[in-house]
Amino acid sequence: MRNSFKLILVAVAAVFFVTVQTAPSLAQKAAKRSITKIAGDLYRVQNNFHFSALLVTPKGVIVTDPVNAEAAAWLKAEIATRFKQPVKYVIYSHDHRDHIAGGEVFSDTAIFVGHENTKAAIVGEKRPTPAPDVTFSDTMTVELGGKRVELTYVGRSHSDNSIVMRFLAERALYAVDIVSVNRLPYKTLSDSYWPDWIDALKKVETLDFDILAPGHGKLGKKSDVAAHRGYLQDLYDGVVAGARAGKSVEDLKASLTLDKYKGWGRYKEWRTMNIEGVYQRVQMQRRGN
């Protein structure tokens, strides 16, 4: 009897332990997802820290970056319920997996569009997400149901195939990873090109739009592109000057404080990482790599 009672206590304790351990884990895994209007028939799609866009037309829906298969499946169901239109186009902003995985979810109805270098990366790495059916090198326009989306390759920046998408009627620009609103770029700026990225943002500034919809963070306006370019310029100039003076990356992390941007998001976490990333690329260029 005493042994049976001990077994019951052990079993109850085990169930309690599993419940306590798994409940927070499941809560942490629940994705934060939403669809909110940007302007007119243009909507912003959130999946945790990633944002995409979708445009509703009388002839179907244009979707940008799928993010991943689970997010795409959720979005496909939401579009069917809310807008009762098929997805006709999926447009990739660039080839990085954290934005364009999961495209296969839309392959039953959609034509895939992206830069020619985006296709080369997807095909070359044999990814499951569909490669673009339609590619371009500089600009192209996608038209559907009387709506137009202008696609522009602005040059090497966050990747060698990043494009921006201008939704003409809504006067909005969707731009992923090359610009954010009052927030530093991500960590060590992997797969980036310098000073090309700065020149790419100068090209974005020549485009006609009012609303800026980044791939991460809050919505902004056209002037936020110039502000972000200013940060990249100050970062790059500071690193180049320091490298030419023989400073080490650790010296620069201590001295290049970029105080003007202290109020920006992720300043404390990513400033030194930004410096490290640009320093590595500047040193590679000086060695001729």
C-alpha cells in the first residue's frame, strides 16, 4: 500500500513537472500574426518580427514575402476567408530565407516574381520555395485587377538582389531589410555591400511615395529613408576613417559611439555589431577580396 502511494505521488509530480515545463514553451512558440490596413486595398501582414504586404484586387491578391510555410498557410486561409480571392502573384523582396521560405504554399494559384539574382540563389541552393517564374534585372510592373505594383532593383545593398515594391495607388513602398524606421540594421550586417547600400538608399529616395512599409518594425514615411541612409553613411565613414588610422575593431567599438542615434531602437544591442560587420567588409575590400 505504501509503495503504491509513493508511485501515485511520483506520477502526479511527473505530470505537474511536464505541465509546468511545457506550458510556457508552447506559449512562447505561439506566433504573433495579424493583417492590418496600410491604405486603400493594401494591407500589412505580421508574423512575429517579420512584415509582408498584400494587395487586394477584383481579379485576385498580390502577396509579398511568405516568411515561412506555417505563416503562409495561415495567410492563405485568412485571404480566402476575408477577401474571397485567390493569390495570383507572390513577389519576393530578395532571396534570404527568413523572408521568402514557404512560397510553395501558394504554388497552386500563384505566379512567382523576383529579381534574376533571387532566382539564381533559390535554384542554386535547391530550396523548396518556388523560384521566380518571372524575373527582371532593373524594373518591372505587375498589374492585376486595375492595380499596379512597380518593382525596382536599387543595386547591391543588404543583398545583391534586394528590390523595393511601390504600390502606386496607395502611394506606399514596401522595402525589406535595406531600411527601417529609427532602428539600427540587424547585427553584423551579413551579406551586405559597402558603400553600395548607401547608394541604393539614394535611389530609393528618388521614388515617389508617402508611406514606408519596412520588413521589420513600424511604418514610416519617405523622410525615414534619408535618416537611415544618414546612419549608414556615418557608420561607414567612421569605420573607414578608423581603419585607415590603424584602429582595431575593438578600438572602434569603444570610440565610434554614433551618439546621434542613441534614441534609435537596438542601439545598445547592435551598434558594436554593426561596427564589426562593416569593419570586416572594409578590411576585405582593402585586401582586394
